[in-house]
Amino acid sequence: MPSPRPDPHPPVVTGIGVASGLGHGKDAFRAGLFEGRSVFAPLARPGRQRGDGSPPFFGVEMPDPPSILPPRVERTAGLSGRAAVAVLDEAWREAGLDRVSPERIGLIVGGSNLMAREQLLSLRDYADRLDFLPPRHGHVFLDTDICGLCASQFPIRGFAHTIGAASASGAAAIVEAVEAVRSGRVDACIALGALQDVSLMDLQGFRALGALGAGPVCRPMDTGHDGFLYGEACAALVVTRPGHSAGTVYGRVLGTGFCTDGSRGPEPNSEAQVRAAQDALAAAGLVAADIDYVNGHATGTPSGDEAELATMRRLGLGHARGNATKSIIGHGLSAAGAVEAAAVLIQMRERLLHPTLHLDAPLDEAFRWVRGAAQEHRIRHALKFSFGFGGTNVALVFGAPEGEAT
Amino acid sequence: MDSDRIAEIIIAEIRSTVPELEAQPITRGDSMADLGVDSIERSEIILATLEAIGLKVPMVQLHGPRNIGELADLLHAKSKA
């Protein structure tokens, strides 16, 4: 249920760390987004090829995460763990979390079944010599190992756990981080959308479902859309009470909506998407007319795009500018909601909107998608959608920093 | 394979598991715990050594050695049994 009245001092985001196919860190992310650099290519990481001569899966893979862990720890951390530490390090420094008491800092890692590719590779490597399986396999296969890894390297002593909401996991982590700060459970909470390190099995499953596109590019909201393309990504956002962190404010989290619709599989549900948005708007004390920018879930699946357009029509968002971050960096699955929320806040700060790539023939010409090149726009109130298989619908309303909103 | 050769394998596995010890002299008289190798790392090193020398014994049979030399002697004895 939405809050009865808007929070007079809503939580703010004061630190961001990002990793994607555009590179590591916000500078690479910002430059790539505004330039609209297309980074789709055949997926080359081991464990993502069929090996039977059939065409490769297309998507986006990131450069190797920067080496910031001690060597003995780094060799035990997988790709998801190393990406998580890299974005956490960037967000932590920016927000100045060293000044916050460790017991007052929480971490929520969005995502589940995060390390499928490395499990597939381990099975291949150890199938005929299981007696020599390194004992670390007994704990690193857990998604919560990312929580443990992060808290072993950074002084986080409030709480650290995961939240799973399929492709809405990163957004769900933000919802929970906002709640943890609003309730006073902690003063600062890091919402981390973890890198979903998909395996060949996951990719083939998505393809069998009809959700995965053939490539070589992804075309959200375009009549030529044929499914999403996977993109490795990871992002951390530091959510705090105003004044509880040294970082400068990117934006305020004015309202959240998080509801389930009763679907088990991949089917979108526009009614529930509308409900999530209405809950988020009500919590923010806003109406749809106040929203001037929408960052779509916009995956490029035919049924998903159509349902989301119906949702935007129902809500009356035809006046707002919009774009699809997945058209540039692909679909980060568990990370998507967090990395795209980071894109919202960076665009808010830069007063610039990134283009939607490959949007040549929009499904609905009435919507004001940013196409071609980046466009100047001062975001005052943004709406971010994030949906997940299993009937999960999340909407987030962000406001410009105090004093800039009006 | 004699005990000294097994000790060399153990020491190489220690260095690859804990790269921080790369430059540190390590001898048969050192204990892994004293070198700062933690318990999961010790298990990993012992398993990797077992695989390298082609020996399959339950880990519970390998408790007791107080240093690398004694561990090498024990593995050497097991490999001859």
C-alpha cells in the first residue's frame, strides 16, 4: 500500500557505481549512454556457446572488472562478485560511507541464481574428478556469497542479504533500501543490482520461451523488435536519509510501487504495471502529469513492449520524454533495475537524455522517445519501470535534488 | 615420489592459493596456519596436492601434522600404503 502522505524528507541517492558493456565506472557509462554507443556482439565468455555450430547468442559482455580485491580473495571471487565489489567501491567512495557507523549501514543485493555460468563450468571441469572439488564450492555457489564478499571488504555491519524479483531484482533492492532508510533501521543502505552471469542453459531457456532476440541488435519499442538481448551489468546506489552522507545528492526517491499480478511465467500484466505506478505516484504525492521523463523497462520483447505502451497510455504519460537504456547496454536481468535507475539519476544530473538506439519505426509514434542523439532535458520527476518474470511489477519515482524540483 | 618432492608441491599450492606469499621463503618446518593460511585455504591446498600426486584419501585421515614436512611425510606414507 502506498504511504498515506508523502515523506517530507524522502531518502536520497548520494553515491553510484556502475559496470556495463560500456566499461567500468560512471565516466564510461555516461560517455557511452550519451554517445549512444552500440556494444552488441556475439557472446564470447566460456559457458555461453552451444558448441554445435549453430549461430551464437548476441548480447553485451563487460571488460574484466578492475582488480581491487586482495589476490587471495580475488582468485576465489567469480565475475558477479568482482563486478559487485567494483561498483560498491565506486559508490562507497562517492557517498563517503566511511563517515557512517558500520552498524548503521545495510546492503541489499538484488538477484537470484546469479552465478549459473560458473556453476556450469565447474560441472564441466570437475565432472570426472569430483573428489577434488575445492571446498570453497560449498559456499561460493550461494547468491549471498556476494553479500559476504562485500561485507568482508567494506565495513557493512547493519545487515546484508539478497532479494530476488527476477528482472526487477535491482529495482526491488532499491525499494527495500528505501524502506530500510525510511524506517530508521539503518542510516545508509546500498542497493546493489548484481551481475546475472547467465549460462548457455539460461540463454537457451530464454530463447525457447521466445523472449530472447536473434541479434545482432536489440530494438525496444520498435516494430522490428524480436526479443531482448542479454547484457552484463552491475550497479550500486547508496540510499541515505538527507544529511547522512558526505556525497552530493543525485536525486530523491519520492515513491515506490511493488506489486505482484499472479502470473507465474513471463507474461506481462498492464493492469499491475499501472497499479505499481499509481502506488509510486501516490507515495510521492504526484500525478502522472507531473512526470516529465520515463525510463522504460522496454526490453524489446513484442508482448512486453506492447503491454508497457498500454500501461503508459492508461497512465497518461504521452507528454513525457522517454528512452530505453536496454537499447544500448542490453538487458542486465537482475541488475537491470539498478543500472537503469543509475542511468535516470545520471541523466538528471547532466540535464541530458540518452538516445534510444535502433528505434527506427516506433510501435507508437505518439510517445516522445529520445531518438538519434542525446537531447537536453531537465528532469524534475522521473518514472522508472522494472518488471520481472513471475508477475513482479516495480515502479520508482525519482525527484530532482531539493531546490531543483520546481 | 619422495616426501621432499611432495613438500615442494604443497609449497607451490600454498603460493598459488595465497599469492600474497609468493615472495616469502617457505620450508618444511613452517606450518600453514602460522603462515596465515586460513582453514578453507588449507583444505584447498591439501586437495590440490592430493590430486597432483594422484592420491584419494578422506580429509579426516589427514589431521595431525604440525607442519608442511609432517604433512608431506603423511601423504608419502599414504601413497605407499
